[in-house]
Amino acid sequence: MSDSTELASARRAGGRWVRWVAALVVLLWLGVGGTGGPLVGRLSEVATNDNANFLPPSAESTAVSKVVERSTDTQTLPYLVVVERASGLTAADRTAVQAFVTRIPDLPLAGSSRTVGEFLQSPPQGAIPSEDGKAALVLVAFVADKAEETINGDTALYAVASALRDAGAATLAPSGLAVHVTGAGGFFADFVIAFSGIDGILLLVALGVVFVILLIVYRSPILPFAVLVTAMFGLSLAALVVFPLARNGTISLSGQSQGILSILVVGAATDYALLLVARFKEELHDRESTWEAMKVAWRASLEPIAASAATVVLGLLCLRLSELGSTKGLGPVGALGIVGAFVAALTFLPATLLLVGRRIFWPQVPRVDHVHSADAVGTRGIWGRVAGVVGRRPRRTWVVTLLALLACAAFLPTLNARGIAQSDLFLTEVDSVTGQAVLARHFPAGSGQPVQIAAPEAEADAVVKVLASADGVSSPQVGFVPGQPPTVVDGQVLVQGTLDSAADSVEAEDTIETLRSSLDAVGPDVLVGGATATNLDVRLASERDLKVIIPAILAVIFVVLVLLLRSIVAPLVLVGANVLSFAATMGVSAIAFNHVFGFPGSDPSTPLYGFVFLVALGIDYSIFLMTRVREESRLRGTRPGILVALAVTGGVITSAGIVLASTFSALAVLPILFLVQIAFIVAFGVLLDTLVVRSLLVPAVAYDIGERIWWPVGLPHAGRHEARVGGGGRGDAEPADEPTVSSG
């Protein structure tokens, strides 16, 4: 038998072995998808959206809530039922409202034999008339511990709100009365509606957008399915871990982090897949064996994908430094999602590509022709031309780009991230927001959600005097019921007052801050709590997190880049460029939010979330570029390597950026202000990173610096030379004739 025959036989045997292993890997992932896939749709069962659950134990409002818990048998979550007739309530209206109040405990819950009364602390008392005689207010005290019970697939909190609204519409609305359910219970019920089907809606939108983009990129009807299935398996793997951890209380999962998880995994998995598939296709032009092509592509892609995943994972884990449970919970939730995307992209996708082979690119099947995506810098394709521009005018390119980014960043101080009213969180009309507006027209806007002050019993009267003289607070009282002796807990009693502003408004938070300053003179043990104080403490914690977490993330990213690139200068360039990109994005976002969309403001955590996603994800594209630069520079020298890497990776990195931006844009389908703003920030920022920072700023600065970009280790490479490719050195001197640079 000839040597060639033996070699061919060995290759066939090796090919069969590879296919068996690939088939086993695919079967294992089918098991992961079958087990973890259903859990993706059940994540909402273990999610919570109550600010009080996310506050640290050290928060002042948390300490007050503990006193409240020990002062009462049960914690309640109030529904405020507001009944209004613009022309004034008649005697018949008041009789009808009282009859409605009497029937509330017996109202049936839809699809169940249970009633509203089973979830109330006590039957509601009579309706409270407004001073103008045009409205009545009914306080319905829901037992907070029962909020997560399930009634016919819905939470009890939502089921009771629906029963109240349906009963009001059936019995009071026909006579011309307007009935609304607001208060904390009403708002949370509307959040349930807003987040209902979050996984299904987001995944359908995100996957649909990604599929269209992949069709355009690959011009293949087969390959996009392989990439999308990879993303779904990555999400399934993440859900297998996230669901039990959230159910057991090990991590905090909110509706926001639940939605972000889906988007993050789909976007990251698709990005990693694009990089691997592009390198695989490139190698198929050089190698007959798909196994050999995959081996080279996998090894070449492993380092940048692993560095990218590590950067995002470690950046997200920095969120564990947060004082807020919701932000702290997003850290491991998002990190587990990235790990799922990483594992799926480097195991399931390669196995699928090996099983299907070249046919997966049909109808444009790559052949062995040694033709690559960029055979000449400055002469072929859009990214070859971009590389030529960078090579001819490196300094002018980065200076102009830098000035443009600085101009955008100059608007960053105009971003209003002080916080917004809870009623402004919804971008669609919801009953709780309408009800809050009606409440504010006829009653003190803070009715039903009082400011609560824990004070030593001996200082209770002094606290009442401060409240009585304070602006923005009315009806101070000691204890829960006027005229009854207060409950004393460890020498402390509760003092309550009604806020004139809506309990969820910025004005109410200002009142709380003033009260805390005034009550400091009464004694250091006087603590201010309640719903408004909880929102204020959330904002203060968010502001603190911004100062602590951002430096930690930058330090982590810098260390990862130093280890990856074996350099100090290059990581400094990449981190600086991406921080500038973030600042420019937030400046543009400030203009858009203030003057284009007319948003009332932003949540205090919005800049932090934007920073985490933009810097941790945006650095990916610079990592993808610079790892290829390092690879090419070993063969060609640094400056030619920069231009060749930019030309070769331009298409795939741009596609990855467009995919990730489009994926995050899917968050905008949810009518929640925070998520819509995050969608805009990340989508715009990723495109800025992809099209400007990675394409112009980073390569131009690196080209201008030259060999010193690898300081202090330097870069050993074969055939060390600094050819004048597309330019004449570090300045803007006129270039010599531009030579052709092979990308092979």
C-alpha cells in the first residue's frame, strides 16, 4: 500500500472518529436544551421587583422596616382604590361605594375558588371622602407575605388587583364613576403585566432580528439556524444554574435582570459564533479537511473569545460589590449567561459545523482556492480601503476621531440620572399611574404610603413637633391608629405622617432628605423609613455603587488585557478608548433622552448598567482586533500587521457589533423606561465602538505608536520588519507606493 493510500485511509478513520465525537457533543447539548429550555420560561417565577428586598441591612429605611415588622402581626402592601366623579359624588354614589367596599373580601379571584379576603390583613373600612367631595379613597391592605402565591398561573398580588379592577368596572363604572387601583399593590400588579411573557417576547424579537442579520451576512439559509440554536442552548445552560440559585435565595433575580440575561446570552453567543465561523470559513479556503480547518480556526478563536468572555464575566462579577440586591444579583446572573454562551459557542457550534461540513455555507460553499477576505490593504473591499486610510493618515485619523468623541462626551453632565417617579417608569398608559394622578387631585398625593419614623419612646413628641412644622408633611401621629397607645419595640415607637407629594416622586424624596436632617437634632436614634425613604436609599446606594464598581471593572479589564496582549501600552490604549466611547455614548444619550424622546429622567443605576455593558462588551471588538493584530504582527511587523488585521476582521467584527446592538434593541419592546434607555445606550454605544473606536481610533493610535504598542515585553516575530504599508511611518508624511499585503 502506498504512503498516499495509507494517509488517505488514516484521514478517513480520523474523520469518522471526529464525526462520532461531534455527534455525541450535539446529543449532550440536546439534553441540556430539553432540561434547561423550559426553565427559561419559568424564571419569572423566582424573580422579584420590590425595592425593599434589594436594600442593604445598613440602610436607614431597612432598620425602620424591621421595627414596623415587629410592631404588627403582618406586613401589608396597600392597594389604593380611588373612585371619582368629576362633577362631585352624589349620595347614591357614596352608598354604591360603601356597598362595593363591603363586598371586597368576597370578590372571587379569576379562575379560582379563592377570594380576595383570604389575602387581606383585615376587611377594608369605609371609603374616605375627599375634601372637595369629588372622590373617595379605599385602603385595601394585602398581606405582603402572600404576594408570590400563584393563582391560576398568576401571582396573588396581580390576581387581587385584577379582581378589584373588574369589580369596580362591573359595579361602579356603569353609573359614570371612574375607578382606579393604585398604590404599591397597583403598581406592582402593573409591573407583572409589563413583564409578563418577557422571555417569549424578547427572545422572539431578538432571535428574529439576529436571524435576518445572519441571513444578510452569510447569505445562507442553513448557517443562521446553527448560530441561533447555539444561543438558545447557551441560554438553557444558564437557566439550569440560575433558576435553582434564585429559587433558593442564593442570588437575587429581578424582572430587569431576567430580561437582560436573555439578551446578553443571545448577543454574546452570536458574537462568539460569528468570530469562529468567520475564521473557519477563512481556513476552508486553505485546507481540504474540514477537521483541519476547524482545528486551526478553533485554536485561533479560543484566545480572543476566552479573553472576551473573561472580561465580561469578571466585569459583571464586580457588581457583587453593589449595595443593592438587584444590581448584585445581576452580576452572577449575567456571568452565568456569558459562561453558557461561551461553552455553547466553543462546543456545540464546532460540532455542528463538523457534522454538516462545507455544505453549511450553501449556496456559497468555500473551496480550496487560497482566496481570503482581504488580499490587499487599501485596494480591496470596504475594510481594505479603511485600512488604507488609517495607514496613510494615522495621526489625522485618531485626532479627528478623538475630537468628535470628546464633543459628544461634553454633554454627559446634562444626563439627568437623579431618579424618576415610579409612575414615570411605564411608557404606556396603566391604571396605577392614572389612579395616582386622580389621587393627587383630591387627596394628599402620599396618602396610603406614609413616612414612618422609628424613634425612642421618650422622643416621640419631639418627632411629632418636627413633622408638624415640616414642609411637605401633614397629619403626624404616634402609632398606627390615632388615639390608641403605640406598640413599643425595644424602647422604640413609630411616628407616621402623610406626604403631600406622591410617595414615589423626586419631590417626596427631597422631603425625606430634609426630614432626616431636621430629625438629627432630635437624636441619632431617630430613623426615617417608609416607601419613599426606601426609594431614596436605593438612589443613594446606586450613586455609591457608581463610584466603587466602575474603578473595579476598569482594573479587572486592564489586568485581563495585560495578560492577553503581554503589554501595558496596548491595554491602556484599549481601556482609554472604550472609556471615552462610553462617555460619548452617555453624552449622546443625554441629548436623546432630554430633547428627542422627552424622558422625565433616568434611574440612578442607568449609568452603571450602561458602563458595565458598554465597557465590558465594547472592549470585545478591540480584543478581537488586537489579538489578530498580534498574530499578524509576528509575521509582518506591527504596522503592516495592524492594517492586515483591520482589513481581515473588519467584516466579522462589524457584523458582530450590529448583531449585539440589534439584540439589545429588543429590550425596547418592553414598556419600561429603564429597559428602553438601556436598549438605546447599549445599541448606540456598541455601534460607536464597532464602527468608530475599533475601526478608526484604536488602529490609528496603535499604528502611530508602532512597535512601542507592545511595551515592555515586545513582540517576537518571524521576518521582523516595518514595511511602509499604506503609509510612511508614525506621522502624516506622504506615503510611498502602497504595497500589496497578503492576509494569508
